[in-house]
Amino acid sequence: MALPTPDRARQILAELEIPAGIVSHSEGVARVASEAGRLVAATGIPVDLQLLEVAALLHDIDKPQIRRSGGEHGIVGAKLLLVMGYAELAMPVASHPVNCLLDEERFPRGWPSVLLAVADKHVAQEFMTIDERLDGMAARHPEYRSQIDAARRPAQALEHEIAEVVGLTDEALVGRLRSAFESLARKVPAQ
């Protein structure tokens, strides 16, 4: 299995000149996804934590390209990663966007995809609940409000599935994920 290390993933972001805001978001998503992955792995379920972290770091790798020349978010990123030789990262990256929660073919399946999709629904530039994150998306993109609203229930169902598997209430899981995010914020100096 060909996987970049987290340091190599960060180099890729730098080489592609991914904007600082996207990098900051991706670091937060990686921290939250990694914590969720550790909680699931602690139950005895195998989770490839390196794959999860690197997929989270690279999940928005396609945003600058899409802004320049179009394409479908997630799909473009997955194709970029395939070209780089990182086929294992393609599925979690392709299935993380909010619209995938409404698409039978792209719905997140498998722990890396589920954990990445849920983490992404908790992190903008700060940690938030799924509802807060989706409200923010709908405010920025009112033309997609009905789809974003329709994605709430499946996003919350995935979060609930994680909570059940790890033996926590939904609120306790969110608290653990928030703490993981906040520990990252304390380590990163303000810019």
C-alpha cells in the first residue's frame, strides 16, 4: 500500500500552493478524524490511522483547481491522488463532501470514509456541531440550502453510529472530538 506520511502530505499541500485557510481546515479535520479513529480502533475494530490522517490532510486538495477550472469536489481530488499513486486515499476523499450524504454511489462507506466525512462536518476554521457547520454552509451557499438541509439527518446518523460503536453518547463523542481539535489549536501559534 502506497501512502504518504503526514509530513509528505503537508509537503504536497505546500507544493500545490494550497491556501493557508484550507490547510488550517485540513489540519483540524485531521486532528478530529484521528481522534475518532483512535476511539473506534480502541474497540478492536481495525482502522488504518495513517491512511485516515493523510486522507484528512489531503481531502480538500482539489479546491484551488476546482475554483480555477471547475469539476466536482472530491472526485477531482480523488483523481489527483490516483495520479500521484495514492489509490487508497481516493475513496475517503471522493466521499467526504456534504452532497455525498445524499448520493447512494458516493455515500461514505468504510471507517476511513465515515470518519473523514464526519470530521469534515465538524470543522470549518473552528470546531462546531454538525448543525452549526451545515448552517454555515447553507448561509454561504443559499442556492444549495435544500440539499444541505437534507444532508443533516445522514450526517447525524453517521456521527451517532460512531458514538454507538465507541460506547459514548453523541454529546460525549462531540466533546471528545472538540477537545482533540482544541488541543491542536493550543499547539498552533496564531498567524
